[in-house]
Amino acid sequence: MQSEENPGTPTPAPPVFPDYRITSLIVGCAIFLEQMDGTVLATALPTMARDFHVSAPAMSAAVTSYLLALAILIPVSGAMSDRFGAKRVFNSSIVVFIIGSMLCSLTKTLPMMVAARLLQGTGGALMAPVGRLVILRTVERRHLVSSMMWTLIPAILGTMAGPPLGGFIVEYFDWRWIFYINVPIGILGYWLVRRYIPVVNSLTQPSRFDWFGFVLCGAGLSCVLFGLELFGQNADMRNGVLLVAMGVAACLAYVWHARRCANPAVDLTLLRIDSFRLSVISGSLMRITQGAQPFLLPLLLQIGLGFSALRSGQLILAISLGALAARLLTTRILRRIGFRRAMVYNGVLASLSYASCAFFQADWPFWLMFGLLTCCGVVMSFQFAAYNTIAYESVPTDRMSAANSFYSTLQQLMLSVGVCCGALILKLAMAASHNSEPSRLNFSVAFLVVTLISLSSTHWHRAFSPDAGHEMSGHRRPGSNAEGSR
């Protein structure tokens, strides 16, 4: 085969990469750090609130600050990996994450924790999306679903280890150890990346990064989320309204800018691709609920129901076990019924599974709550695996970096919005019942309201084409064939 530019010169053979399972598992190990850190922290929130002398809902700032750093900096991840190399950026992000974790363990106040979490989020902002970009550039599309499953195995193990480990540490040691445990895991991940991850070069010449658009986008997201955070803390409402208004204005300015920029920080033209747009919209609605649950559930179990941190961690473990079980079923179910039908029906089940948490009682049998949370983990894990795959179905290879940055930004942003919404709804429910501390009924209201948000995604699931993702899942409708029926 000859090169098009130089007809007499043979085209170089494509690079040979390791088996996609090896690359996927190593990338998953980096995500393991993030998932374990988040689930461990969630279990420790009530104890940290007492040490910082703040109310339990106020601890949402420690969660949203991390997610905010992810949302702001993820758009840079694609440009950095194109310019400096995905492997180098990936390893650097692990180092920053470890440093941020060590600083979190040294904090004495909530503002200090927020600052340390912002630094930790800087590392996390590059870790997961750049790792996913490595997979998108090295794995054939026919293996993409399986690769995503292999990537998520270590991530699921992180979510499984986090809750019981966090409960154990809080119960018998000091909560600060939940951050120290990131250090040896991070060192192992750094070595694995250096040893096994291939050098992944950009498919195109790196373009000039849109710094002006990045500042507009980052400022807009920051103002909106901090404004919502002020609402949730019952702080100065005037400042909250002002921040949200400034954030919306900055976001609108970015939309105007992006239409006139050749290479915007977040490429909004990707929304013209049907499967990408629908996955973004429906997935965003579902992720608001997903973001609220890990914040509300530990508080419900420990404050609303009076469980210990250890017992709370044991119950939250059920969600991770359910997510692990879903990995064994996802590919088969998608092949059998297709993406569209799976997302429509499973989306409703996933929303209702969240609603079940609203009815938990302290005297319920442990096995019953554990079983319900396991089912919740199964259906939610399946739903997000479908979103994360179908989004890239029609995205051209040379736009994968931009699509990955866009999708990851929205993913983290919606999780942040979910935490803010959960804290805000909980605060409003407390104010309506004149409670200084949240009651079980206040938590029930919060869970039911966020459930309605995820249920609204059903409309967008139905908008997918019946044949959406058929090349990835292998699903064929009755009466159709590989060429397509006419």
C-alpha cells in the first residue's frame, strides 16, 4: 500500500498496541483511585462535619469543589494530550492527585478542605478523560463495548472497597486516613502506566487552544455552581442570585464565542450528531440524580436513621456489587434488545430504584435495604454504560478528542449540579418543617424530587433511532439485515 502524499513511498504500518483488555484494566486502575476516594469520602461526611463544626448539608461544598475542578479543567485534557502526549499527561495527573490527597488529610477547616479538593480535582480532571481517550484511540470500535466493561472493573472495585473501608476508618481510626490510602495506590498506578501504556500520538496536528473560550466556560460553570451552593447553605441569597446570573451570562457569551471560533474549548457543533446530543441530554438528567445519591444516602443512613458509619458503609457497598453484576449482563442485553429499548425501560427502573431510598426505615431488615440498593446499582450501572458507549457511535475519529472532552465535562458538571440540588432540596425541606437537623422525612422529600428529574429523561430516550448503536451492540431488528431493509 502506498502513501497518498508520496505515491512511491509505502504507507507505514499502523502501530501495534497491547491487547485492549490490558490497556483498559490499567486505565481502570486510575479511575479506581477516583471512585474509591469519592465513596470513602461520602461515608465520612457526617464525621467531618462535626470536626469542622458545620452542618451536614454544608459538607456538599467538599464534594462540589472537587467536581467543579473536574468540570472546568476537563476541556483542557484533550488539548494537553494532543500537545504533550496522552501517556505523559495521564501520569502527571496521577501525581497531582496524590499531592492533593495528602493536602486534604492535613486540613483543619471546611474552606481548607475545599481548596485541597480543588487541587485534587485538578489531577482527576485529567486522569479519567485522558485515560478514556487512550482507549478510544487504540481500541477498534467492534471491541469498544467490551473495552468499556474492562475499564470499569477496577472502577467498580474502587466503589466496592470505598464504603466499607471508609466506615471502618471512621469507626476505628481518623477520617484523615481515607486520603492517605490514595498514596500507595497512586504510586502503583504511576508505575503501571509507565510500564504498559503505549505512547499514543495525536491523529492530527495540535491546534491552537482556545484560552479565551476556556476562561469564559470555566467562569460560567464556577459562578453557577457556587451560586447554587450558596442557595443550599442558606447564605446571602443576593450573592447567590448574582453569581448564578453572572454564570449564565458567561455561558451565553461562550456560546456566542464558540460559533465564531475555529477550534473552541468545548465544541458545541458536536450536538448536531444525533446519538451524541441525545446521550448528552438524557445522560445529564440522569446524572443529576446520580450525583445527589452518594451525597444524600450516607447522610440519610447516619443522621436520618441513626446507623453507624460502618453499617452505612456496608449498605452503600450494595450499590457497587450491583454495578459489578451489571457488567456481566450489559453486552448481552444490548445485543438482544438494542440501545433504544434498553435505555427507555431501564431508565424508568433506574429512576424508581432511587425513589425506593425515600422509604427506608431504621427498623427495616438489613437484607431488604441491601437488596434494594443492589438492584439500584445494577440498573444504574447498565444505564451509564449504555450512555458512555452510544455517545461516540457517529463521532468521526478525528473529533474523538473534542467529543471526549465535551462529554466528560458535562458528565462531571451534572454530578456537581446533582450534589447542589440534593443539598438545596434537603435545606428547603428542613426549612419547611422547621428542623435544624435533617429528619428522615426531609431526606425522603429530597430523594423523591431528584427521582422526578431522572424520570424526565424518558422523553429523550424515546428519541433515539431504533437502530441506534447496532454496530456496537450487534443488535438487529426483526426483518432487518446488515444492509438495512428498505
